[in-house]
Amino acid sequence: MNARFDNASYEELCAQIDALCEQKDSPEFKSALSQLEKFAEAGSADAAEFLAELLAYDGCCHDAARAYKWYFVSLSSQGYSTEFNDRNGSPAHYRGPVGDFRNESMVSDLVTRLGFEKVLCLDQEAREWLLLYSLAAGTSGSPKIVR
């Protein structure tokens, strides 16, 4: 990990983001979002999931690709499967096996928006990120990341 995770600072940041939720265009909110991404990059699964949620919603900070990547990171740490295995047979709607993180409603919407080709590229990017931090994606045991 490239920085030490401080749970108290993370909790303060979450409270700040909640307080700024009506001011998403403000410099303060954008700064808080940047700080949240630093916590995610430091290996916090909770921060990665919160960041994914914020980026997934339509609005000023919407970024489907970044949201998908952080969902991959956070949900793989919770034991979800990350192997791309569409059983639906009709792109762009993905349906994987039970336990596939792409079956989660918000992630499924992102897959539909991004398309399979982009999602496969993002899968590789997220796997490389996990390898960089010596974490395993979608293994039976949870990766060792800070909570």
C-alpha cells in the first residue's frame, strides 16, 4: 500500500462527503472525493466501494469506468467472483454465475453502459491494480486489504 490507512480520518471524510452531498459541484466536494480516492488507492475496500457508489450515480462526478474499476476492487475483497462469464448470451446485458460481482444491480447497469469490450479492459486494469498491491481478485479467501 502506498499510504497508511487511518480509520478515524476515513470516518471524518465520509461525514464531510455526506455533509457536502447537496454541493457536488463545489471545490470542497471535489477535494473530498479526491481524498476518498486516495484512501481507496491506499487499499481501503470500504473507501473503494464508497467511491464506486459516488462515481456510479449520474451527476457531476459520474465516471462509469472508474466506478466499475473500484467496484471490481471492493467487491472482489468481499469474496465476489471476478471472472467474466456471461451466461446470458445477449450483450450488452450481462448475467454471470451466482456470486459474480457484475450481477449486482449498480454494476450490471455500468456493464450495460460501458459494453463488454470496455469492461474486459477495465477487468484487466483492476487485476493489475490488485496485483500491484499483492491482492488476489475473486479468490475463495478475502484479499488482505485494510477495512
